[in-house]
Amino acid sequence: MEMSDETFDVLVIGAGPTGMACAIEAQRAGFRSVMVDKGCLCNSLFHYPSHMTFFTTPELLEIGDIPFPSPNQKPNRNEALEYYRKVADHYKLDVRQYRTVESVTGTDDNFSILTKDQFGREETYRSRKLIIATGYYDLPNYLNIPGEDLPKVHHYYDDPHPFYGLDVMVIGGKNSAAIAALELWRHGAKVTLVHRGPAMHRHVKYWILPDIENRIKNKEVAAHFDSTVSRIDPDTVTIQTPQGEKVLHNDFVFALTGYHPDFHFLKGLGVRIEGNDMLPCCDVQSLESNVPGIYLAGVIVAGSRTNEIFIENGRFHGRQIAEDLKRKLAESVVAAGAS
């Protein structure tokens, strides 16, 4: 195991926009910060659909007071990735990519973070404070049905081209399912949508909802509402509908049923998870968890209510945390000087 001789004031787990904002604010406050991520910079964004357009305007994605120049009212994925790369360059952020956090030991003011790279090599970092900004996109909500592990089943949608002329089922009723169904249909796939609710979810964006509803009304996209998938086989999918069980021919399945934060990792750190919404215990103002020295940022603050925090509001968490860090790290320096 390689032991890093570097000790940081703040280590941020997760190098997405929220994690970057946290590192920037910590750096601005005079603290030495580092980010570690099991993937690349903005790993979740990178794995969004290649043609994705954000639901928001460029200025609401800005971090570090760096303007996001875009000719589009709603920027796309590639523009966002370029913007965040330039922000990382501007602030000379220390980003350790492709390093998975294996364990965290120690206590406030003296944490040891064991990481492993893509070749299995271990490295340990030391940090006085930790910020967890891991998002939720890496962990799909599984259906837990027979056949879900078949290679034809995907929990992420990327590009419609490989599915031209094929029978494709999209499971879900929110934005990601609606967008995938529309794109697949427009690129020549034969699309069937299955959703457990009575209609498309009310949170589907206002410019997408009439489009998917009209495709369904015109029978261009087949839809089964109040229905669930009970089994996936190599050539078929079995669904339970109000009219009874149906077995449909199928080539590929996109199970776009949402994602969730890594509650197991948080619990392993000692963070309490409370209530039906799986809310991690943290101070509303400072965002410090019940574990001294461990802060939470971004969507994980909302637990399973993943539709409440996005880049637009999670990007401000760094400032809240930095204010608390300035007070607590200054106090610890004074205390050390007095002893």
C-alpha cells in the first residue's frame, strides 16, 4: 500500500459540479483541498445521453463565479463538460481521477482515506475534514425481477442508433423514460413504454410531456400504464397489466426507474439515515453530518428524494460548508497554538 505523504485540510469524495464547487470554496477560504472520484471529472455528466440537453439555463449551472458562455438557451452535455473542464483548469483543482474510496478511518481532524485505482493499487490520503458529494447516478433502482441481469437490459440510456428496427421496451414514466422513448422512436426503434402509474409522471418537463402523450395517442409508441414488468427473457418480456398478463416480443430493455445515493457507504461512515425518505442526518446550515468533520453536499442531502436537489441548488452547498470550515479549522489552529 502506498501512503501519501500529503495531508489535506479538505478531501472531497466526488468530482462532479457540486464536489468541484465545494473544493473551490474550500480553496478560496485558504484550505488545501483535493478531490477523488472513481471515474472521470464530472463522471455522471459524462455518462448522460450523448445528445442530452439540460432542463435549465447556463447561468444556473455556473460554479466558482465563472460565466458559462453558451449560444443555447438550454446547454447540452458536451458544452457542460467543456465548461467544467475549464473551471477545473482556472482554479487548478487537484483532481485524483479513477480512484475508488475503499474505506475511511480516523476521526475529525485526522481522517485516513484508502483508495484503489483501476489497476488495484492502493493509496492512502490524510485529511482534516471530509466532504461527501457522490451524487446518486451510479446506483440504479433495480426491479429485482428474473432476467434483469440479461445483457439486453440497460439501466442507462445513451444513443438510439444501435436499436434501429428492433423491439425496445422502456420502463418508467419520468423525464428519462420519456426522452429515451421519443429518441428511440424517432431513430427507427419499435418502442413500448411500461409504467406502473396511470399516466406519464406530472414532473415530466412541459415541452416533453405533450410530445410523448401525442406519440402514445397516435399509437406510434405503445404504452401500458398501471402495469409492471414481471419477467425478462432473451426474446420476450412478460408484463402484468389491468387486462391481465401479456408476453411481448422484445430485443432490448431500458429500465429507467431512477437512481439512489449510496446509503451503504454513508452508513459505513457512521452517518445516520432517518425515516422513509432515507434522509442523512446533517445540520441544515453547515451541512456537517452527525459524524464530526464529515460534511454532505449535493443530492445526497435529500436522501431518496432525488428530485429536490440538482446542480442548480447543490452548487451553493460549497459556500455553506466553507463558512463552517473557516470557523472550525481556525478554532482548531488556535487550540493547537494554546496547547
